[in-house]
Amino acid sequence: MLPVTKFLVGLNLPIPQLSFEAAEELPLSDSLTMLILLTVLSLVPAILVMVTSFTRIAIVLSFVRSALGTNNLPPNQVVIALALFLTLFTMGPVLGQIVDEAWNPLDAGEITQDEAFDIAGTKLRTFMEPYINEKDLALFLTATDQSPGSYDEVPLTTLIPAFLISELKAAFQMGFLIYVPFLAIDMIVASTLLSMGMFMLPPAMISLPLKVLIFVLADGWHLVVRSLLNIYLG
């Protein structure tokens, strides 16, 4: 018996009875809700890179700038902004389905959070399937000793890295095709200057305006963006 209790018993004083009842479930406060929202928003960039078309689009646009040899023109901010808006454009149908079938029912209380996550994961899984190479997917399945019976049984933690590797490979293939014509221009200019005996004149000084001129006349940005859109919306 505690000393305080012994003292109260000796004085013949009533001992207060303490009762602990289960507290009622309280709704989340505004501060906690804001904290959860900010945490989710901090993960948006990673999700954007991992499960959307952003990776391929950003790399291809960077290849175009490097092939032109214009250094930081257009600036990184412009390249990333263009890649971001093209990603939102190409992912529009998928995002619309997620909002209509997962977010709106969840907001209305018609489904649970787990059901909403399952629906959103299914939509993203359907989007990624055509762009995942079987070789890349088999790599991660072998590394984790998984033997799924079908594509739907493969966990997202395995699909996402396979999707990223496949997108990187496809982006570099497109970058190579973009580099070829500009490399040919550099070789032609360098050979011409060499045959003319202009050893002191840097070939890049002549080839750069020629590449920019040809790229503008061919409406290169339109061709590149159209090719990217046809991949995901064609």
C-alpha cells in the first residue's frame, strides 16, 4: 500500500476512487490534418518521378538541349517546367480516373482509405504495364524470389523500379536518335573546315548556328513533343 494511502486510512479519511474510462475518439485537429497534408505533399515529387511519364520526358528534353550544344539554353527551370506540364497532360486520363473512382468516393465517405489506395494503385499499375520491359521486371522478381501467377499479383514495390529502368532505357534510345542528325552536322562542318585549312576556327562556332537554324526550320520542339505525346496518348 502506498504511503499516502496508509496516511489517509490512519486518519479515517475517505480514499478518493479514481476511474479511468476509455476516451471517446476525437476527430483530427486542423493542425494535425495540415501536418499530414504537408507530409503527403512532400512525397509528391518522388511519386511524380517514379510512377509517371516525367522521367522519360525530362531526359529526352535534356538530350535535345545537349545535342544542340546551347549549354544552358533553354534554362533548367524551363526544361523542368515543360516536362512537368507535359507529364500532367499525358497523365490527365489516369489522374482523372483516380480522382473520380478513388478520391471523390473517399471524400464522400463511400469507401475506406485502403479501398481508395487499392483503386489508385490499380490505375497506376494499368498505366505502367505497357511500358515495363519483361526483362527488367524479371530482374526484380528474381532478386526478391517472387513467382506471381499474373501481372496483377506483382506488388507495386517491384513494378515501380522495373518501370523506372524501362523508362530510362527508352529515354536514352530516343536521346541517341536525337543526337544522330546533330552529330552528322558537326562532322560535316569539321570536315569542311579541315579541307579548307581553317585549323584555328573552332567547328562548334560554325555548327552551332547551323544546328539551331535547322532545328527551328524543322520545328524541332513540335516534333519532339509530338513524339512524346504519341507514346503515352497515341
